[in-house]
Amino acid sequence: MKEERINLVEEFINQRGIVTIPELCDKFNVSVNTVRRDLNTLEQQGKIQKVYGGAKRLDPSAEASGGGELLRDYSDRIVRNSDQKIIIAKTAASFIQEGDTIFIDTGTSTVPLVDYIPRNIHLTIVSNSIYVLSRALSLVNATIIGLPGTMKFKTASLVGVECYQMLERYTFNKAFMACSSISLQQGISNSSQEEFQIKRRVLERSQEHFLLVDSSKFDKTALLGFAKLEDFDYIISEKNPPQKYLDYFKEYKIHFITPDVSVQ
């Protein structure tokens, strides 16, 4: 019965393109919790994408290529592994302190970080992410600085010469960065050519480097390697990667952080 319902849910989503949780509850006469479990199952099987308040069918044109990942639209990437990204964001936010000057990168793992910054602390946030700047409106005690540039729609970010040059004005005590992939051979990689130089410049202008990366990105490669693993002081994920990474972190004194485990 359950398997049959899940198959019908998948078929319904593929027919409609995008559906809400209430629509699925009404259609199949089940509870919200049941619908959420069904959507989790389908997402884990790679058959649909969860979105805020519902689900959408997969875009068949967004495919991996050559061991790396093509750059999907931000709206597609933000819903992938969304639960893991929230866990990572909460963990990363615990490192933010009163008086910090931080850079928050444009990736889908870093944007949720804004939601978990304590509202009572005073800090300065610099970013070229449209979504970071928008979410930061609720931080009434923060100074928010948006970098100038040209809008890149796939990453919801501002890029270009103006953005890169403006970074010369700032130094950060902490930089919270995202990536497309991480591997021992290729290091930390990104799929956006326009953001490549910006990421590298941020690392040069910051004291402590935090990489926020969900476990699905380990042992993958992308177009451009912008850093080595040991360029980061902290790597934060929702669960342990393969043992070879833990061994590497120990060798190079990289702090690997999960909600339950810390490898120093």
C-alpha cells in the first residue's frame, strides 16, 4: 500500500510539475507527516526535488558530466540536501561571535547560515550573495555590506571587476565559504568561472577560513579548483566523509566539525 502510494505521488508530481504539501494531502487523503515521509523517500531515490512547502519534478537537462556537476540554477540547488545544509548552517553559526567581521559566500550551503546568527550580537557581514543580503535584513544589530557587480542569475550573486576590486577595501576575521565539490586530488572546486577569482581573493583577505560542505560533494570534482583542503581552518559537514579524508584532516591539522564529532 505504501509503495503503491509513493509511486502514485511520484506520478502526480511529474504530471503537475510542482505541487504543494496540502495538495498531496487532499489528493491522497493522508496526513502532512505522511506526505513529508513520502517526499523524503522519493528525493532520496533521486526521483523528485523537494522545495519549500512541496515538491517538483526533476529537470532532466541538469546532469552530471565528466565526474563533475554542471551549474544548476540556484533555485534547484537550494532544495537539494536541504536538511543537511540546515544542520551545517546551525553548526557554523556557533562560531560567530560579538564584533566579528565576516564574509558569507554565495553557495547554497552558506546562505542558510544567516538564519542562525544570534539576533542580539553586533557584527559586520559582507557578501556578494543576493540571498544572504536579503535574509540579513532581520539582523537589526548587524552592519550589512553588499559588494557591487553584475547579477549572475544561476548563482544569485554579484560578480565582475567591481566586486573583485571592492574586496581590496575589506579584511575579514572569518570567511564562510561554499564549493561545488571536494576531493583529495583536486582540492576545493567551484563550477562558476565568474566567482573563481572572488573566492580566492576572499581567502586572501580573511584570517580564519570555514568551508561548509554537505557529504554529497566529497569525492567529486568541478570546473575550477580555487583552494587546497589545507587552506581551510575548519571544514563543516553534516556527517563524516570517507576515512581517507579524516586521516588527511588530522595530518594537516584541519578542524573537521560535524554536529556530533570534532576531528582536531
